[in-house]
Amino acid sequence: MANVLHMNGSLEETSYAMNSLLQRKGILRTLPITKKTVAELMCNSRFPEGRLAMADLGCASGPNTLLLVSEMIKVVHKLYGELGQDCPELQIFLNDLPGNDFNHVFTSIQGFKENMKKEMGAQAFIAGVPGSFYDRLFPTHSLHFIHSSYSLQWRSQVPQGLEENKGNIYLASSSPPCVLEAYYRQFQVDISSFLKFRAQELVTGGRMVLTLPGRRGEGSSEKECCYIWELMSIALKQMTSEGLIDQQKLDSFNLPMYMPSAMEVEVEVQKQGSFAIEHLELWDMNWDAYEGEVMSLPAGDGGYQLSKCMEAVFGPVIAHHFDSSREIIDEVFRRYGLLLSDWMAKESPTLVSLTVSLTKRH
Ligand SMILES: C[S@@+](CC[C@H](N)C(=O)[O-])C[C@H]1O[C@@H](n2cnc3c(N)ncnc32)[C@H](O)[C@@H]1O
């Protein structure tokens, strides 16, 4: 996955930068938790080297990347301003897989830094760190705060043992129990590596805020949460029956992700043992990112917008697996958009998210 996965880059119509309002809303919704966590870190920690190091893991490219960075800089500056103390030097690392459009991120950094300096006299040293967060990324005890938003649902690989999931591309109502178990096992392996490596990289008392899509309940009764991917498989199946997509490729396609329940996250954190959970919250927002926005869309367009968001995220993985042209991928998502519009007109489906704030013990 580390070599394949990336969001659609640049600023074109199907790019992540242009289609990530949903994730932006998620970052804004969890901002109070992020700010509170950073404030607690400031109160409880000393920075003897005069340096405060933070990382955003799975930063992607686009407005969300620098939104989070600017909020982290603002909260630290405000707190130190209130204390009448000099702010430590801020070092901010932006991590993603090597295929991420880091060029786009880097070209925005200069102007961003100038604005931060002008607006609040803040100086930050920002660097990109390509690599998988299921490996070591930073030197031992070099970080104070880690943030990650809508990235930890991705698995490091497609789980083994999904042969019986034919006809589905992720967990679905017709998936046998062994499929849920295979996905869950892969989640356990990945999250325990993630926690182990972050524990090595954070100082004692260091903090993390992680947000990822989640599920409300346990076990297979909760497969309804995955209906949105059942619709994607319907679009793919339609195209297979018309000979536009290879049947064997569809049979062997499974999305490398997993949305855990709160309990599943809690169990893994406790098992790994390096972190204390300070706050764990499940919350939801409408899949229609434009719901409640001033610039609301004509009825039915929510599905079209959501399908563009899904194309920005899943398009590259699908194109790689099916070895498909841009036209075929656009057609998959055109059909998916129609199915989504229909679904969203009948229901008001929500994306369940899970946010956890953690402290590194010792
Ligand atoms: C949906 S985007 C979220 C981006 C941004 N945090 C936001 O909230 O808008 C998920 C990002 O996680 C990255 N990602 C997935 N697996 C990763 C891994 N193992 N290591 C680093 N980044 C990863 C993807 O490349 C992608 O850019």
C-alpha cells in the first residue's frame, strides 16, 4: 500500500485539495479537543531545548494540510502570549506516503509562513516526512504532539483471507464472519505497530489526537455502516457486466481499510500499554458535506459531490488495481454518484467518526 496509496494530487477537478470539505469539517469539529490537548501539554511539560515538535500524520495535500498547522501554531502562540512567555521554536512535520503531492504542499508553505509571521509574529519550521506511519518516522523521543485526521482507517495492506468476500469490495451485509475477522486482525496488527512506534518517538507526557472513521457497534451486526462501499461495488459490478471492467479483477478487489468501534480502539491502546486514554468520543456528521452550509446545493447534488470526494480518495487505488484509464475511473464515479444521490435522497446517512486523545505514559 505504501507504494500505491495516495490521494488525487494537484488542484484539478478530482483532486483531494478540491474535494475534501467533509474531512475539513471533521478537523474543525475536533479542533476543541486538539486545542485542549495542546493546552494541557503546554501546562504539563517543559521544553528545555526551547523547541516544541509536532507532527501531522497522513497530511495529504490541500487546504486541510495547512489549516491544521495554522491552528496548532495559533493555539501555542496564544497560550504563551497569555503567560507572557517567549514561545518555544515550533517544528512541524508533515507526514504522508511517498506518493502524496508534497510538491503542492511545499509550494504553499512559503506564503503560509509569511502570513503567520505577519498575523501573529509566529515562526515555524515546517518539513515534509515521506513514509508510512506503520513504520518508524522520527528519532527517539523527538516529538511532543502528534495529530492525525482521517488517515488511520487505511490498513498497511489488504488483509489475508478475503477469498470468500467475492462480490464485495469491503465489509458488506453479505460478507461471511471470517471477512470481518480478517479485517479486524489487520487492524490490530497495524494499530499496535502504530502505537509502538509513536511511543518510541514521543517524549514522556507527549500527546496524540487521532480522528478516524469508526463504527457504533461491535461485530458483524454493524456491517450497515459500510453500505456506502456496497454502493461502490454496485457501480463496479454494473461496469463488469458491460465488459468495461475485468470480472477477475473485481473478485480480487478489497479495500485496505477498517473502521473500528470505540471498544476496539480502547482494547488495542490498553494492550499496547504505552498510552493513557484521556478522551474517547464517537460522533457523526452528515455524509453530505454541504448540508447546513450557506452555499447549499440543489437537491440530488450531495451525491455528486460525495462521489467526487470518494474519487479524490479512492480513485488512485481503484485505477491501480483495475489498471484502468482515467475515463473508466470517471465513469465508475459517475455511476457511483447517481447511486449515492438516490441513497442520500431517501435517507440522511452519516459518517461516524472516532476521536481519541492520548498521553504517552513513560
Ligand atoms: C483522507 S486523507 C486525510 C488527509 C488530511 N489529514 C485531512 O484530514 O484532510 C488520508 C491520508 O492518509 C494517508 N495515509 C494512508 N496510509 C498512510 C500511512 N500508512 N502512512 C502515512 N500516510 C498514510 C493517505 O496517503 C492520505 O493522504
